[in-house]
Amino acid sequence: MQGVFPLSNRLRHLLLHSLLLILILITSANAQTKLKITVESSIDGSDQPSYIILPADYSTTGKPRPILVALHTWSSNVEQKNDAWEAECFRRGWIYLFPHFRGPNNHPNACGSKLAQQDILDALVFAKKTYRVDASRVYLAGVSGGGHMTMLMASRYPQYWTAASAWVGISDLVSWHDKHAGTKYGAMMRASTGGVPGANADVDQQYRQRSPVHFLQHSLRVPLDIAAGIHDGHTGSVPISHSLKAFNVIAKAAKSVPVSAAEMKLLSTPQGRLLEPMASDLEKDHALERKIYLRRYAGQSRVTIFEGGHEGIASAAFDWLARFHTNDDGTNTDSNE
């Protein structure tokens, strides 16, 4: 038809989000408005969904807001309920962004793939262009599979993040496959990587590229909070060794003291406790509100083994993240120091 021109995907998305912002302005100032958006992948051009929640008093002309990029768990997707994290983000007046990054980790395009990584970055770039985001406070967090992806993104793209918090995350897919070869998690990893570890060089490369433990030495710019419940691996699916070994990579890069093999072995038994705890292991954390069995620091990062299982504690994660801001020179600083 003459005089009618097709709209590009990008223009359609911009028009849609303009309409959504108008709806926000006429919504009750006290209501939590959760919007489902789509962002075009910069790699394959597909439309990838995310959810975004804006603060109650958000304004297109108001002050920029901190943003939390929250990542779903191993077997879940963009529709996962994340009530505690959403509520805390809303309470603090932060923007909440929850990308799909290709959904459950049961196919090659998910499970830490390049496509999944880029989907997270694409969603963040879109949010920065569309909303009033405080570029000095860009945070990242996730639990379980989201903890895996948090560690991977913090180490592969450290320039994007002010601080990150990874809970009960998988750091090494090969060792996790060793534990779960006969469970659904093993099958999901094989579906994502093309086979069992050791099958051939290509498969081994897939396991390596998707495992944070091989890249965390590059994360030193990002204050990374790594945490795990001591009972995970016994009552849960991810042994605490994944968190401790991830921290040790950071400690080596930062020339700090790692968690020793003897300490790791002690804490990895169901009732194991440190025989000679350091002063940091005896810290009280009022945001965590759990007994701490180990807490160590390296650079601006830390690892915590606490009384609990396979879980993430939103209040403690936000307490960590909120401490940090990015300076004009690109460095990240702890505001509490």
C-alpha cells in the first residue's frame, strides 16, 4: 500500500517502550510496575525477553537510578518468581532487570554460551539507553545457575559491573558433571555442551568456555561476593567447593591467601568446622543473619560459607552491592571505607 512503510524491529521496540513509559506515569505512585520487554540480540537478531521493574517514583526526567541485573537459576527462565529480590530492589528505589538469557540450561544456546552472555549485555545496554540508569551503580547477582552466570559475566565482562553477588554458583562444569552424571543436571550439561567431558576436544572446549573457574582471574575490577550454605552439596546440588575454588582463583590473582585444601576438606564434610578459624571467619553479619563458618577476602572480593543450604539471601546480597560505586576513572570503590 502506497504511503505505508514497514517499521524496523528497533523502531517498533522504541515505540512500544514509549507507550509503556506513558502507562507508568499514570500508574499509582506506590504500585510496583513489572514490564515485559523484548530486546533484539546483537548476535543472531532474535527477540529476547526480559522483565523490568521501575521504582515507584521513577521519572524520565528524574535522578538516575542504580540498576540490578538479576539472573535466573539453572533450570528456570525469565518467568521465574523472584519475590524477595524484586521487593528489596523496589524498596531501595533501584531499577530491576531480569533477562531470559536463553532460558533453562538444557541446550547449546544456554548454559553460559556466547549468545546467553550477549543477551545479558544487550538487555543492560537497552536499559541504559531507555531508562534513567545511574552508570556508577550497575550491579549483578544470581543464585545457583544465576550464581554460575554471575561469576562468568563478572570475569568475562568486568568493565560493565560495579559489584556482583553470586550465591551457591557452579564454577566448574566438569566437576559438577562428575557429581551429577546420572542426574538431570548431567543430562542438561551434555545437551548444552555436546557430550560428556573428555568425549573430544570440541566438547572439552565447551565445558571450559562455560566454566567461570577458568576466567575469574580477570574479575579483579569487580567486587565479587561469593557465598554458599555449608549443607549445599549434601542436601543441595552444588558442593561448597565450587564457591571456594572460585574464590581461590581470585585470591591467586590478587596475591592473597587462598582457602587451603585442608580447610576445604574440613568444611565439605556434613558437620565439618575449621579447627583454627581466622578473625574474618568469626565476623558477624547482620544483613546475612546466619552463622558464618568461613569468610575470606581477596582484593575487593570475598567468600562466605554460612549456616544454610542451596539458597540465596537477598538482604545480604543487597547490603554488599550497595556499598560500591564506580568512580569517574572506572575503578570501583567501597563507600564504607
